[in-house]
Amino acid sequence: MLQAHPELRMHRLEYVEESVEGPRQWVWKGDWKPVVAVVAHENTAGRLDGESCALLAISDKPLEWMAPAGRWVVTMCRAVPAVGAHNTRLDLLNPDATKCYLQMVYEEYARR
């Protein structure tokens, strides 16, 4: 199935965090494009302030953000191929993958 439909591959999220001392312009210099990026203020006790959490806009442009004063944590996630139980590589939570599986396997059984 995955040879015919590689887009149905199972993925998991992998994250990277960076600390940023503001105020300053921050630019992601990694070699991969995040699928999601979140910023949050870190208080003096080392805890993140939930009220300060904000999503950064992901686009075709380089990911950048103007950090306000203080210490901030930028968390970026990317989707990486994963392997599930019993060596599963198909995304079992994707309805399109289920339809494709039924068509390629059970419909073929029924046809024969």
C-alpha cells in the first residue's frame, strides 16, 4: 500500500526547543520546516506561563519571531515517519488509509 500511497505513512511528532532572551528578532536556523511552532514566556521559577502561549505562523518563508523582553521558549515540531505495534507503518487513524486498505485488500478478495 505504501508503495502506491506513500502519503498514508504513519508519522509521529518530534520536537525541538530553543530558549530566547528578548527583546530580539529570532529566526529558525534548522534544516527542516516545522509543522507547528509555539512560543511561551518562561518565568523566573523556570515554568512556562500558559497565558503567554502563542502559535507562530508557518508559511513558505523562514520561521521568525520578534521576542518581547524576558526569557522565552520556542517549541517546534516536525512529522517523522513512525512504526507502530506489530511493525505497522500505515496511518491507522487516517480515514483515507482505511478506505485505501479496504479497496486494495478486501475489494480485491471479493473480486477474485
